[in-house]
Amino acid sequence: MNYILPGKANFEKKHSGMLIMTADDGKLYERVFFTYLFPFSYPGSYISVSYITDTAPEEIGIIKEIHGFSVEQRKLIESEIKSRYFIPEITDIKKILVVSGIYECNVVTDRGEKTFLLTNLGENVYSKDDGNIIITDMEHCRYRIVSVKRLPVKAQWEFDKILI
């Protein structure tokens, strides 16, 4: 396993928005992106650094801990991760219909109204220790409910359909 250590790599965002990494041996990687390996268990740790080749993404290495990087590098990495892991917050649930084991969820998020489909609740509805609930729809888009108790009462009743 190749670990990317602080001071051994430099990340830079070009004017085009493309992220590049220069390794300490001088090798340049273009179109770099970050992926949490354990997004819920270890945020800020175990971050895969990959780049897009002509054929497929390829991993460069893993950042074990982000804390050792300079403030500037850490802000860049965190900003890129934040944009990749953007999760709209569900603020209201208008209606959940269940047809043949597929849940059609009509919700309101902090980014507007959205309808999505949900299956396999055991794998796609994840309750975190801090009370947040993460929902992954059939298109692999994720949504967050900060607290079911903060939803309107009718929305809480609708959400109960998922929990049954």
C-alpha cells in the first residue's frame, strides 16, 4: 500500500478547476480526486488519492491522516472532498409510496423538492451514532436527515413507512 505523506506530495488547483498532484519524485498527476475509504467511521482519515487516466481511474495512494498536511493543503483537500460528498439535507417528507418493494420518496431538501426511488432499506438507510440518517437512492445519490424529531409530524409518520 502506498501512503501519501505530508511534504511528499503537493496538491494544486489549476484555473480550469482541474486538481493536480506533484509527487516528491517530480511525477505529475492530473485530474486528481479524493475518495473517503471509510466516510462514516473515519472522516479525515484513510483518503484514497486517484487520478483519471485515458482508460480508467487509478489510485496513486492513500492519505492516512489529513492532519499532518499544511493548512493550505488541508483546506484544498477538504474543499475537494466536501464538493464530492455534498449531501442535501431532507427537511420535510411530503409522501412515501411503496409499490412492489420500491419506495418512491417525495421530499423537500435544503436545495429544493426531490423525488427519488429507494430499495433494499437495510443497505441504503444508515443511522449514524450522532443521530444523522444517511439515505442512498437507486441512482446512488445520498441524502441526510439530521434528526427525525426535527421533521414535521406528518413527515415523521411518512418516514415510519421506511422503518417498518
